[in-house]
Amino acid sequence: RVMSDILTRDDINVTLVDEALWVGSISAAEVPASAWPLLKCMFSETSRRDGDDRPGFFSLTQEEDGLTLIMDDRCQRVFAEAAEAGVANVTYAPHRWRAFEVHLGQLVFEVPGVVCFLSTLMAESHISILNLSTHDRDFVLVAEKDVIPATALIRDRLGGDVDELKAAISDEVQRHQGGRLAGD
């Protein structure tokens, strides 16, 4: 993946995946017919047309009513070819998404709640997100139209030192707890 550096500090690195991503779903009834394109996206790099051998972006989440997929152009082409052959049908979101990769390093143990903090900030700024977590990093996806304000928000609110970040998260938690208490 090609990524642009958004914020780098001692223990936190936020990058923006340069390629816009597709978000789609496959109904439970379509899952068996989608096995081949799913496997091809998960395990094959040979479908890249541009000769690029870097890893692509593909995520699969199984739910009761089917699968949710987040994928790069390489995988979208695989599913488009399968749809032309009549073996897989993906319903796509109306717009493309961009992913901010958040890698916390040792901060993951020292400052819990960073993704929740970012989610709250984005919501307060009227930026919808999709969140995806892996074993050592998080991805915060925003609609393409929201990349510039989301980038500014990340740089502004995560740009301080660790103590400032802890204080900002603590303030946000107290603000929301205080709001709940006042509303009860």
C-alpha cells in the first residue's frame, strides 16, 4: 500500500492510505457463490494489473445477514469479473472511502481510548466513519469528501505529546459522562 504521512510522533503514527477503497456487502445467500473471488482477494497478488507487488487492502467481516467487505481496486476488479460471470453480487456503498491507519506502538497500553476519542471528534465534526481494528493497528475510514477536514482534525487533536493526548481523552470522557449525568 502507498501511504501518506499525516502525523508522526515518538509513539504514534497516522498515515493515509493513498488509494480510495470500496465498501460493499454480500448477502448470506450469495456467500457460497462468492467463495472464489473471496479467496482470490485474500490470497492472490497475481491479479494486480499494474505489476505492483505491494500488499493490497482487503477486509472481510461476517455478519448474520452476510459479509461486509472493504477492498482496494484490485479486489473490486476481481468481484466485477465474477459478477460478469454471474457468480458473485456485491452491493457497494454510494461513495468511496479513504483509510487513516493509526499505529500506536507502545501507546496502545498507555493511552487506551484513542480510536473512541477520534470517533467522537469525527462525529462532533459531522464526519461519518467506519472503524476497522487489527491486532496491532486501527483504520479509521472516512468518505473521500471528508479527507481534508479529517486530516486537519487528526493533526490538531493528536499532534501534542502523550500527556496532552491523555488529558484530551480524559476531558472528552468526563464531558460525556457529565452530559449523561445531567440528562438523567
